[in-house]
Amino acid sequence: MDQKYIDELRQKYIKSPPEGMSPKLVRSMTDSDLLDMHYFITEDDDLCDEEFEEGFYIYIF
């Protein structure tokens, strides 16, 4: 992974940390942990434009 991209992500999350995190925690994260966090925060962003299949769904919580 490009180090410049990782540094930009780190600065983004230091300025505006996810709920429950502090800038200090983001600053101390490993590059791998930072990328994992970013992936899980943004993994559903591409689903917003897609329509879901019609049908019957059961959600179990």
C-alpha cells in the first residue's frame, strides 16, 4: 500500500476520529489496523447506489 495514502487516511481520522476513538488512538494505530478500520467504515458505501433485489428477507439480530 502507498505510504502517502496511509498518511492521508491517518490525518483524516486524526482530524475527525470515528465515534468511540480519540485522535491519540488513531495516531498510535499500526498502518494495518488503520487500513482495516477504514475498510470496515467504508465497505458499504458502494451499496448506496445499487438497488436491492426484490424478495423476502429475514433479519436475525
